Amino acid sequence: MSTVSTTTDTPVIPRQTWLALAALLLGMGIALLDTTIVNVALPTIRTSLDASESMLSWIISGYALAFGLTLIPAGRLGDRIGHKWIYFSGVALFTIASLACGFAQSDLQLVIFRVLQGLAGGVFVPAVTAFIQLLFPGRTRGTAFAIMGAVIGVSSALGPIIGGLIIEAFGEENGWRLVFFVNLPVGIITCIAAAVLLPPRDKTLPRPAKGLDGFGIALVSAAFVALLVPLIQGQEEGWPLWTWLSLAGGVVLLAAFGAWEVHTARQGRMPLVPPTLFSHKSFTGGVILAMIYFAAFTSIFFTISLLWQSGLGYSALASGAVAIPFAVGSIISSSQSNRLALRLGRNVLILGTALVTVGLGWSWLILLLTEPADLTNWLFAVPLLLAGLGNGFFIAPNVQFIVATVDRQDAGSASAVISAIQRIGSAVGIAIIGSVLFGSLPGGQELATAAGRAAGFTDASAAAMGVSAAFAAVAFVLVFTLPRRVATPGPPAADRKTQSTPDRAAQEA
């Protein structure tokens, strides 16, 4: 563990510690870049692999769901055996999975490898916040978390642009494969940097109790799969009886998971999700906020990419260019969000969700009222800039405010749950938006001509964007369930000798 000089009022952080942070954020950057970079490649994947509509949704949702479900157990495992090699192993597996995605020969293979990618991302991302918590004391911890928040916002926002540039440069047939191959050099560099720069586990820190609540993991995983499968497959298959039975089964499994967690806590064992968190009504509202907000914002690039390429016939680069105002807005606001959160308190989240709601609502009206032939990226420049500004204001501070709704000793568990819910929200959002978009498309004959495709995809995209805007509006209302202010700019600091980091470790955007 690196040492920190405290000979002055402001701690002096060693250079190696900042280099270690760079290695950590490099890994987090590629994990979050992959949540959006693939959106712009979906139309070319559809053509290259003859992928079905439901498989396109699974390519995005499978990654996000696997990512979310592994965050909490991976954080706890890292706290027991050390986060260094958990981080290294996760990045290595992510790199291998990216290679496999690039060589996929069918849509099913690609979905399987994307799920593996998501599992790997969920394994190593918790180590980022764990190391920040361990390596940075006092105010510098808030600075490190602010940098992390900016990386999260920028990585997610730049995904469609980078994806479009790659496909434009290397062609549609194989360009989508390079969207995955671009992770290889970054992953290798990150593994080397992690092995050299990250400190081993501090043996003076107490180990948490054994147990990963394997049955709880199985229950919640089965529940979300049971809910997602019909949401993604139902529209394509005409909503047969099994889809409704699966949805009902998912609800039952979620209830069983809740009962099991209560039972586990009463037995004195460590539950995956401490039931005491939900004794705070504001925390429950905050968790719903996290899920709905991420369902709203991660789905818009899915809609725009399919409309721009499959509907209007533009290139992947042109599709990525539509996202530039959103990316610019996110970069600008995320760099200032920590400072504004200190000054404005909860109002920064109100401002953020309001801007996202206005931006998505404006985009919906454009799609609803504009003829397909008149649609250009300039029409979306201002609304997506507003949405990007709002996204940057929301992403970095939102965990702090939700965590502030629970008792201080539960802060780590709370941040872990929120982070997992955010990823699950992304998966659910894509499932619902994909179902709405593809379900709103007209029959094959109407899509046979260029004009028919443009009209059909524009109408379907308007319906999908309307749902995203509605999600954003609900998120705006739910912000008012959060406390007006939080006490500190970063996650609650704890004494290093008593701090348990596995759940804090899962905190991210």
C-alpha cells in the first residue's frame, strides 16, 4: 500500500498513486465505453450476421444485466482476497471476451460473448472505487471520485462517436468487429499497469465474514432474466402465453429474493442486499430513480442508431455524429457537477433530470412532427446538447445523494446496490425500448422501399423516444425523494483500520 505524506495541511499524494488511479480509470473507461459504443454498430451487425431484432436488444441488454449482477459479489470477493488481482483478472477476461466478440460468426455467439464481457466488467469495476477509498485520504478522495465521475460521463457519451469513426474508417462489413478489437490494446496496457502499479491487499485491514449469498445471487439473476426474456422476445413472437408466465414468474422470484434476504439477515449471515436499506423510504425511491434514469438515457442511442442507419440510410459515422452535442454537453457539465453539487445540493440533480427530460421530450416532438426526408442531425443539436448537460449534472453526484438517505454504517452496501441497479436499469430500458421500437415498425411490405423504411423507422423511433422521455420525466419527479444536501463531496470516509470496502467498491455511475 502506498504511503501518504501528511507533513502539510493538504496530504501529498505520491506520483505512483495517481498513476494507479490512471490504470484504474483506463479499465473503467473501456467497460463503460462498451455500454454505448456498440449501439452505433447494431445496424451493421444486423446485416453482417443476419441478426434478429430481439438479438440486437440482447447484445446491449445482456451486457448490462451481466455487468450489474456481478458488481456486488465481485466487490465482496475482492475485499476478502485483495482487489488487485480481482481487477487484473477481470480486465484480462474482458479483453479475451472482446476478442471473442470480434470473431463471432453468429448473432447467438455475439450475445454469449457480450454476456461474458459484461460479467468481466462487473468483476473488475468494483475494484476502482475500492482502491480510491483505500489510496486517497480526506479531500483528495472527493477529487479522485470527481475525476472518476468525469471519466464515466465522457466514456459513455463518446461511445457512439468512436464507434462511428471506426466503422467509417474500416467499412461496414468488418468495422463492427474492430469496435470490439479496439479494447485489446487498451486491455493489455491496463493489465500491465495494474500488475505494476496497484498495491497488494493491506494485511492490516480486517477481512469481512465469509459468504457471498450464492442462493441470493441465483434468485435475483433468475428473476431479472425471467423479466427480460419476455420483454425482448415477446414482441417478435407475438406475446404468447409463456411470455406472460415468465413475467409473472420474475415477479415471484423477486419476492422470493426479498424474503430470502430477510431470512439471511435474521440468521446473522451476510445478505447480498441488506434489507435494512429499504426501511428508508427515500432510499427505495432513490433506487427506483437510478433504475428509471438509466433506462431513459442509455436507450436513446439505441433508437437513434437504428433510425439513422436502418431507417434513413445514413452511415455509422453520421449516426455517431448525432451524438456529438450530447457528448459535448456531458463533458462540460460532468467537469463541474461536483462543484455545483456542493453549492446547489439536490438542485443539481433536479436541474440535470429537468434538462434530460426537456431534451428527450424535444427530440420526441421532432420525430413526431418532422417528415423523414427533413430529418438532419442539426435538428437534434440543441435538444441533445441539453440532454447531455443534464446527464453530466446527474451522473457523478447521484450516488452521493441516494447514499445519504441511509445510515452512515450502511453507506457501502447502499452504493453497491445503486450501482448494480443502474446497470440493470440500462438492461431493462433497452429491453422495453427495443420492444416498443420494433413493435411499432410496419410490416415487411411497407419497409420494402427507401421511403417506406424511412417513414416506418421514424414513426417507430418517435414511439421509442417518447417512452425514453417519459422515463426521464418520472426520474425528475423521483429526485425530490432525495435529501436536499449531503455532508461530503465524496462517498463517506471511514477509518482505514475499520473500513470494509466490498460494497463501496461497487460504486460507480
